[in-house]
Amino acid sequence: SASMGCPNCGGPLELIAPDKVERVTCPNCSSLLDVNQGNLTYLHALNPPPNAPDFVAPIGAEGTFPGDIKLKIIGAVVRSVTFDGVQYFWHEYLLYNPMIGFRWLVHSDNHWNFVETVNPAEVEQLGIIGAGQTAKFDGQTFKIFQDGQAVVEYVKGEFYWRVEQGETVRAVDYVSPPLMLSQEISANEINWSVGTYMTNDEVEKAFGIEGLPKPWSVGPNQPFTGTFYYTWGALPLLLLLVVAAFMVPFTGISSTALSQE
């Protein structure tokens, strides 16, 4: 790590990966700074969108992930996609270990995915563009889930590319639970990554914390366990039973509903 001063406010900031990062935000004045061979240059101030959810995990938090890999959160991104006029937000946390490099932890609708980049040559896209499109990776077939324009809404921490507020890429997601295969297309490059679904309990255990917000829906690549359906699917039946119990004193158990010839 390396300690530096913000060229905008003069406040202290520390780079966790000074030889890797190209952009960093100042924790004191929320400025976006360019990193060039250890020199910081002020770019502009950052303003978080008023309707975006707050980050759940803090910069600097350390966790242990599959394969007994220890990683630290060094950056966080708010991104959004708009479908039918409705804007949907999610968070992406940049993880770093100097021995293995970068990974991602994606938080969307209180569902979590541990994400690693993959070689584009290992991915094969099949079928027509649209609802029937599939992709193959590592012997598995993934079905398309969504295709939209992902926009960077806000950033915090440090990043290994020249991230910019408003940066937009085409994002295409394919699913084969518990995996999600994702493609990002920009004017200059195409990147692929694969995410593995993690439960809330697994994420809490990784960071040694508790109390993460629970999901209310089923994740796109969440493995089927039946728990969600057994829990929430039984609620309407339970409600009907309660209503029926309250109706008994008024109608009687064996009251006549209809009698005719």
C-alpha cells in the first residue's frame, strides 16, 4: 500500500494496490482521481444518484472465499440497467489479493455472486440473438437471461481501469444455476466472466459478519432448494385457513350452502 494526499482537498488517502490501479476516489471529498505512475490528478467530483441503494460492504473489508482465498474489498461500483422505463440498481465490489489478482463480488436484489474473469476463447455463443440464445462454457450450456445497457452510476475506492461515472457497456447475462456467465461489450473490447451463486450465510461467514439483508425473490442463478417456495408459497394457504377458522362461528361447520331440486 502507499499513502498519498488528495490533489483536490489535501486529505490523506491510501492505495491498497498502487502498482495496479488507474483510478481512485478520495474518501474525504469524493473526488475521482487519475493515477499515473504514482501521481494523482483531480478529474471531477462524484455525486451519488439519490435513488440508488447504499453500499452494504465497506471498503477495506477482508473475506475468505472458495478455495480458501483471502481477498480485500478495494473498490465498489453502483451500476444500473433500465427496462421498460424502470431503473434497476446493483453493486459490484472489487476484491484484491496481490498474489492472485482481482475478483468481484456482485450484490443484486440481496443476492450475491462471486465472479472471476474467463478467457473469451473458452466461450461459445449459440443460437439466434434474442430469447433463444445460449452460450457454452466449460462443458455447460447457459440460457440467456437478460441483455441491456449497464451504466456506471457511482464509484468508491480504487480500480484497475479508467472507470468513469456514466460509462456504459452492453451487458448480456446467461444462467445455468448456480453459475451466471456474463458478457460485457464496449467500443474497444469484449470481456467474459463467470459468477457462482453465494447464499447470505456464505457471504456472512466469508467476512465474519451477520445481519446482511435477506432476498425476497429468487435469484436468476440461485440453485433450487424448495425453501423459498415452501416458505412463501405456503402463506396464501395459511391465510385461507385462518379466514376459514374465523368464519366457522358465523356459518357453522355443516351449514347448507345450496339446496334445490
